[in-house]
Amino acid sequence: MKLSADLQAFEARIGHTFQRPELLLRAVTHSSVSSPTRKDNQRLEFLGDRVLGLVMAQALLSKDKGASEGQLAPRFNALVRKETCADVARQIGLGEVLKLGRSEMVSGGRRKQALLGDAMEAVIAAVYLDGGLEAARDLILTHWGKRVDKVETDARDAKTSLQEWAQARGQQPPTYSEVARSGPDHAPVFTIAVTLESGESAQATAGAKRQAEQSAAKALLARLAPEKD
């Protein structure tokens, strides 16, 4: 089979030309548009998650040969979580080539974090099945890029770090509140405020509450950095 022009352009962006192009087509097919003759990407997603995990585990072990399991685990989790997969998906324009049903398109499916993260894992699996582990490793290490190099500083969950900071100073855990919500129901935007018992606060805006909470916590931590030192 011959891929459409947009999928051929996507091949160029990810750096892999498929010998079995039907694998790529399946990887970008969401369950909302699947049929008995058109398989979706859910099984590929399952496989891709495992391939990504193996490649990331090997990369982290090679990068820091003296790190303990306790040090490696949060770095690993930061690299393989859905948020990171979705970020990579946006970076390579995966949302633009997804095959979605009308309901998903109307509800902003091409921008949904969970959907993008799942599709990214499916693409990894498609490359693995088409070209083997080396091809999948090349894809992952190329497009995860500097994330592997800087993961040690980014691995800690910002909300957890802020809570530990507060508790170390005898304060109650920080509180999070929704300050504003805008946008249509299918693509809301949340503004979240985080406040410490001592009065310091920060706000952040994102398309998901969890992401906004993390960003607000990270912003407040950055403001408190001189005190941390």
C-alpha cells in the first residue's frame, strides 16, 4: 500500500521509512474510527509502552553507571509518563495525522494529552515491528533528545517537592484552588493557584488541572529557590 502525502511527510519527520506502511496507518488510527476491517492502535500502544521502557532503562543505566535503583526510578518515570510521550507527539506533529472519528475531532482529540501519548507509544511499536529494536531505539533517543540528559533535575514531581519543602519548615501541605476556567467544554483551560501556609503563592494555566497544578508548584519552587539554598 502507498501512504498518503501527510503520512509520508510524517515518516520524514520521525526519520523512519516503513517497509510495511500498514503498521504506521494502524498506529495513527484511533478506536473512534476503527472497524472490523480497520484495526485501531490500542494493541500497538501496549507494545510501544514496553519498548519505550526498555530503551529508557538502558539509556539511563548507560548514562549513570553509579546510580542506584532509587535514583533511577524517578528519572525513568519522568521519561516514560504520558505527559512526556504527548510532548514528543506534539513536537513531531503526530496530532496532525491521527485518524479520528467525528466525535473525537469535535472534542479536540488532536490536542488531548492522553490520546497523543497513547498514539506516540503506538508509533514506537510500529517502528519496532517494522525495523526491529535498533530502529525503535533510534527513534526514541532522537526524539526524546535532551530530555534524557536533563532528566535528573526534572524527574522530581514539582507538587511532591513543594510539599516536602513546606513540611521541612513545619508548614501544612500547600493548597491548590481553581482560580478561573475558560474555553469551550471540550477544550477547557484551567488557572490554578497554589498557596503555602506562610502566604507565598503562584498561579499557572494549562489545558488540564493536573498540569496546571504542577506548573504552579514549579513556579512557586523557582521563586523560593534562594531560600532553598
